Amino acid sequence: MTDHLKAGGPSYVYRLEIAPVEASLTMVLPERVQYVPVTLAVPRGNRMALMINASRANWGGDLNVNVEGLPQGITLQTIPMTADKTSVPVLFTAAADAPLNGTLADVVGRPADANLKFVGHLAQRTMLVARDNNRDVWGHDADRLAASVIDEMPFQIEIECPRRRFVRQGSKSLKSWPNARKVSPSRSRSACCTIRRESGPRFHFYSGRQERGAHPAHGQSVGRLGGLADHRDRYGNRRQWSDRGGHADGDADHRRGVL
């Protein structure tokens, strides 16, 4: 028997620690943006979805996920996490009359087997000071999720259920239509993503990329939505939505729209 320095002998003394094998469970919120901790902010009358992961140790089986202590007016929907899964989606919905408030909610995982009595809680690292290629110098370990009800959003996005089935690990492009534009039956074979402005200032959205020189059609393949702004884009140019589904100035790099 030797130690880490490859030394040993009759005069050496060693201490051996033995601990029982215990089952444990840790809940994790996977980052949506690298190095940015996940928080929950649900607009009034709207929804927000999060993925919740579970790390099982020394056991296996189905798992029930819940978030306790949410702000008043927020409800959640999820599905059981089966033994072969480590992640489930959770949909949070805020009532239209929910008060504006916030809480530190407890992300809880419980085994579906009633004979297993342990409970898992959230473990989330917040990096406060970083250096040398985002190396964690100083941070905070949290066991609660920061959740809040915020003001209504000035727009809503509605996704029509695709009529065709998805293959495993498959994907499908969506079509976006501003201002709840009606879709003819001939164009409704693809899933439709409707963007409806409720109130507030005008804003821009952009979606996906297209080959340079290609002409935008009425619908758009949605790759991403973003670029919220007023009636001008990030370069200060005025943007207007044309009846051909793209910019009147012929921007072929990103297909954008204005609501």
C-alpha cells in the first residue's frame, strides 16, 4: 500500500472512510444562453416554457417534476419524466389578472415509486465574476428559481399544429404571417406561425436566412424571431412590410417583417 507520493511502510498510518451508497436526485435548469442562469418571467395572459433536467445517482425510475411556490396566478403543465429520460418541458401560464410579483420557487423532483422517499431540489450555479475565457472565479449556488409575473407583451405568437406527422429526430419549417393574416387553404399545408400585435409601439421580427438573390414568398420559414425595435431597424433605416412577404427595399439576407 502506498500514498500519492508512492511512499509507504510499517510506520505509515492510513485512515479508511466508508459510506453507504445512497440514492440522490438533483434538478437542473439547462442554460438557454451560455453562462447566463435561467429565470422565469411570464407575461400576464401569456406563457413561457422551460426545460428541466434531472440527475439521478444510484437509482433509476420514473420521476414527477413540480415547481412549488410560484407567484400567484401562474400555473404549470408538464409530463412525467420516464426512466429513460433526463429532461422534460414545463409550460408556465399566467392569468390575465395575475398580480405583478415574484418569488423564489422550489424546483422539486420526486420518484414515482412511493417506496423511494427522497426528494430532489434545484442546484443552479450563477457565475458572478469570471476571467480567462469565462473561468468561474466567484459565484453563487442557488437552490431556488427566480420566478415573476411581468406586464403584458405587445404581441402574441400562435403556432398552428402541423397536419403531417413528424419522424423521430425530425424537424419542420413554419410559415409566419404578420397581423393574423389569413392563410388560404392552398397555403395551409405547412404549419403556420401567426404573429399578432396587441398594443404598444411597432416592432420588427426577422426569421431564418434565405439564399441571396432568392425572392421572398408570402410565407416565411421561421428560424428565429427577434430584433424588437421601433419603426426603424438597427441601422436606422425605416422598414416597411411589403405585400410580397419581405422588405420593400429587397433585403434578401434576412426575411423580416414589421408589425
